[in-house]
Amino acid sequence: MPRTPHRALAFVAVALLGCGSPAELDPSGDPDEFWAWCTDAGRGRAYGGDATVADPADLTSLAGVSLVNGDLVVASATLVDLAGLEDLRCVRGDLIVDGNARLASLAGLDGLVAIGGSVVIRRNLELADLSALAAVRHVAPFGPGELTITSNAALPTLRGLEGIEVVHGDLDVQANAALLDVRGLDGVYQVDGDVTVRTNARLVDLDGLGNLGSVGGALRVEDDDALEDIGLGLLRDVDLDDEGVSTSFVGVQIQANPALRTVRLGRLEQARTIEIERNEALEAVDLAALVRVDTDYLIAGTLTVVSEALATITLDSLESVRGDLRIDGPPLDAFVAPRLVRVDGDFSIGDDAVFPTRAPALSTLSLASLTTVEEAFRVRNTALDDLAGVPALTSVGRELVIEHNQFLSAIVGLTELTTARSLAIASNRSLPNCEALAVEERLRAAGFMGSVRIAANDETATCP
């Protein structure tokens, strides 16, 4: 999607503040002119360099200042708000609110419109309100800058950040014990770095990030104990730069969220890797628009979805995975990927080592277009009665493994297979052993010379 920030809200902000025409605060122009706006027309004076606010005297010294030419650092043991900074319009460096013992709100920063660097709000014991930042429209307009909201014990929401549309760096929301939602980030449609949402014990959903369309780095959602739903319905790209090249080693990582039931990434088209695991309650995953996993030729990506509650997964558009593809969940009764052509790593569905006591439910495996698996092809501990859903598979680069499928009675569907390095068809108690031997015979006719393990199938049944 386009990487150019929207300007419309910025224009509205200036008009609402009564501080001049929209063109006067346009980050697409000259940076010096942009920052000059902050003190033009008698708006206030400039403060040279970094400014620190620790006590009322510091607030007094900044009275009438409309531009801080460096960082503004708020770190106080006594202040409960920032009354006295009402004239401040711009901070040319970072805004850092860190380690405040009694600060309950940011009242006093209500006129702030532009921040040249990062916004860091962390380790504030009583901070419960960010609404004073509602006028902020520009964060790091001329260079990288992060948005960090971490370890604020009393903060219930991110309302007040609605004016931020683009984060030119990482977006980090971590360890906010009282955080219930991320509303306030509704305006963010692009993050150039990583998005991390981690260890927010009361966070229930990510609806406040519903307009997010592009993440330049990784997307991590981990260890959020109350999180029930991840619905990022507009997200199309993760872990890609402007030229569509992977920028990190992570991609999408959704792990260890014990209450998570649904993952809705229905417009995501490509990602470096996707790892969704250790979410014990996860029932449904929507990746309907996903076309490929991995985007370069340097490092293979993986697609992993594992949950003991997994019942549905949607992969209608998936064409290729440049690394491993692993899907497992005891209630899952169907795995359908009609456009999948190749997997450059392992293909694994079902794994009795992960869920050893489960009753397998998978009765439909439909991979009508799959021709190539470069590493292992494994079907274990399923309720399949045949392999008719894999009619086009011709090449397996390493081992072909079909094990512990108690209802499997035929290996219809592997008739095109001509290449594999080893073969294991074992412990399928309903499968006539002669069917397994027929697969071996076809492979040997095509030149196969690898190892074979055929055992503990139905020795008494006959083949046509």
C-alpha cells in the first residue's frame, strides 16, 4: 500500500488550533519552515536544546515556550499534571514521559501538534489519561521515530492518540497492566518498523488497530493473558520494505495468548513467516488472502498454526511457502488449500507427539494443486480414510511419512508421485499393507533407491 502519509488530518488540526493555514504546517516541504511555524506570528518562544521537567520550577521556566528544539523529558516524583505548558506546540526531538510517580494525566500538553522524534511513555505509576495529546498530528515527520507505551500500571486506554496516522519506526505496547483496549490508535494505517503487543494482562482485543494496513517489520502479539480476538481486517503487508523485500526474521508471531479464540487476518497477502502457536483456546484462523509466505531468496519462511482447540483455518489463496508448512489441532476436520502448488520445506499435518491423547478429527485434506514438497511430507494421526485430496503430488525431496492414521483405508491420490528419498507408511491399522507396498513399487519403477519402512498396517486385507 502507499507509504505516503495522509495530510488531511494535519490540516484540520492546525485550523482547529487557530494557528494559521494548513500549508504552514506541511511536512512535505522544508523542515526549517515546518519548525519555524511553531514560533511564527507570536505563538511563543523557542527553547534551545533539551528540556527536562521534574518539578513546578521547571514548568515555570518553560512558560510561553512554543518550540523545544531538542527532547522534552518529563520525569518527576511529585507532578500530577503538566499545567503551565499550554503554549507548547512543537518538540523537535523526542517526547519522553518516563518514571513519573504521581503523574495522572498529560494536561498541559493540549496544544502540542508536532513531535520530531519518538514518543515514549513508560513506567508511569498513576498515568491514566493520554487525552491531552489529542492535537498531535505529526510524529517524526522527517525521520525515524518510535511510539512506545510500556509499563504504565494505571493506563486503561490509548485514547488521545487518534491523530497519529503513520509511525516511522516501531510501535511498542507492552506491560500495561490496566490496559483494556488499544483504541486511540484507530488512525494508524502504517508502521514502518515492528508492531509489538505483549504482556498486557487485561487487554481483550486489538480493535483499535483496525485501520492498520502495512507493517514494515514484524508483528508480534505475545503473552497477553486476556486477549480473545485479533482482528486486523485491513492488514495487507507485514515485514516488507517499499520494494516488497523482507526486512526481518520474524514476520507474524502470535504466541502464548491463553484466552485467544480468533485470529482474523483476512486481507494479509504475504509475510516473511507466520507462527501462531501456544494459544490454547484458539479456534479459528482466517488467512483467506494469503498468497505466499516469504518474499526473498535468502532465508526460508514458515507457516505454523498449532492449537489444541483449532477447528477452522482459511487458506483460500495460498500458493507457496518457501519454508515449512505445519498445521495441527485436534478438532480441525478439514484442511483445504486449493491453490497451494509448492512447499519448499516440510509439509506436516497432524502430530501425535504434540497432542498424544487426542482423538483425531481431520477427515478432509484437499490440496488439489500441490505438486512439490522439497523436504518431508508428513500426514500423521488424522481421521482421513484416503489421500484422494492430494492428486497432483509428484515430488517429495526427503521422506514421505504416513503414520498413525487409524481410519486410512486407501492411498488413492499419490498416483503421480515419482520422487522421494525415503518412505515410511506405518501403524495405519485400517490400511491394507499391500497398498503401502504398491506405493513402494511405483517409486522403485521411477528409480527410487531410498530407505523404506512399511509396518503395522493391516496385513490381512487384500488389494484389488
